Amino acid sequence: MPEEIIDRIYRIPVPLPGNPLKELNAYLIKGGGRNLLIDTGFRQPACREALFAGLRALGLRRGEVEVLLTHLHSDHSGLAPEAARDRTIYISAADRPTLDDLHARQVHWDELEARFQEEGFPRRLMIRLQDANPARSMAPPMGGRYESLQDGRVLEAGGFRLQCLLMPGHTPGQMCFWMEEQGILFSGDHVLFDITPNITVWPQMRDALGTYLDSLRKIGGLPVRLTLPGHRKPGDLHQRVAQLLEHHHRRLDEALSVVKANPGQGAYGIAGRMTWKIRASSWEDFPAAQKWFAVGECMSHLDYLTLRGLVRKTTEGGKAAYYAV
Ligand SMILES: [Zn+2]
């Protein structure tokens, strides 16, 4: 059931069954004329029930809210068209094509799979993931009245002013929403507190990790009093930004030492030699989806090192191989 955060702002917990994230935090800003729903949950029954029961408890039905998405991921966007009906769904211009343009969505997945294959990700696992990956199966259907947001745009609802801040990294168009007067920040998945946001590679971003670290430093400069994240509990933003920066620098060091000790491997082989917080006895025992995330994370770190001249990448015969410089 909804939890009041401050007058006119509520959190609606939406369960994500079987997903390590456990829950999505949808937020509702209740206004006289306009109700803004920030994020929605997967397009899946358990999410649908919780979201719409939450809205009902606040006196709202489908079609009585506008939807504001922090980013394109389907645990945030899956139910957006059902919630908004013929009202507007706002999303950053950079994330929008992957969501509402079927051709762009297909090109996105094709390019991503080509990269994973080049890095040694087994073809048979990739095929298994094509049906099982919630990023695909629980994404919103085509259709919906989307409107693109640019960095700096201000939306008003419930007497509040929300400034849209583009914070690319977790996705190319990840946005945070900043209520300066109240010192409240909706951080989406840019900053999470007891889990580390996944940073992978994107065909549209040459240096996803470098871009993410820049966005972290940027958000860390705001005088935030309360951060409302996309998953789990709030926490101290400035302390968390420092921890996340340190975490990625440690991971960069680790990736570099694995490359030094194992020259000529692709990201799949390198990821298998890094440490992960997953309960599996060996890399071979990792569930396919977890391997996909681990290899993605590893590639973003390898790209960072390559672009800064610390590592050299070759792609002979369509196979990626990394060497320490
Ligand atoms: Zn996400």
C-alpha cells in the first residue's frame, strides 16, 4: 500500500518477483489538476496488481495520471501505457527511441548481441536469454503518447516544481528529477543505496562508465536533503556517491590486473576471473542472465581502460582480445 513521504507525495511499492532488485519504488505526486506517476513496474501481473491497487487507494484510476519515466528499463517503464492510457508519458529524448520505436529497439538488441558475441559470450546462452530476458519480455508494447524530455525541462504538479536532470550512464538517457525548493531528488537508478546500479555498454554511448562517473560527480554537487531511489531504501546521497566512485575505481583496478595476468582474453573470459557477489560455485554455474549482467559490467570497465590507453583491444577474426599496455 502507498506510503506518504510528504504531503502530496507517495511511494507505491511494486514487487518484482524473482528479481534480485526485489521491488520497484513508484512515486505519485498528487495534484489537483495533474497527477504525476514516476515509474511503473514490469508489464507482468504481480506488478500490475500492486501498482493499480496503490493508485486506487489514492483515489486514482488508469488514465488519471501522466507518467514520468526515470529511464527506459522495463522494470520502470513496463506498465506506462496502461497507467497513462491516452495521457502523456514523459521520457528523456535519449532513451525514448529504444522504447517506442520498434526498428530502433531491434537495432539496439542486434548491436548489443553482436558485441557480446565478439567478446566470447556463448551463442547458446544468448539464444536462451532472448526469451527469458525481462528487459525484452516485460517491456511496454508499442503505442502510447510519449513526449521527449530535454535536460533542464521543468514540470509542475501538486504545487511542486520538478527539474529534469540528464544523468547518462546507467542508460543513455537516465534522468533524475530535482525539487530544489524541498531538497528532494528522485534518483531513478542513477544512485541506489544498498545495491550498485548496473553499468553496461550501449551502442549509443562510447564510454558508458566514464559517462556514468561524470554524472555521479555532477549529482553529488546538489544540496540534496532526501533522495528517493528507484529501488530499495533512501540514504545519504553524498556518502553514496563517494562509495560508488570508489567501487568503480576498485573494479577498474581488478579488471586491469586480470587482463595483465591473462593476456588475450575477451570480456567473457575476463569477467569469469573477476569476483562477483553471486552465490554460485563457479563461473560456469552462473545463471545465464547473471552472466549477461556480469559481462556487460566487465565490458564497460574494459572500454574505460581502453579509451584511456591502459589496455589495448584487438578484434582479429571477429574475436575481441585485451592486453595490458
Ligand atoms: Zn534500470
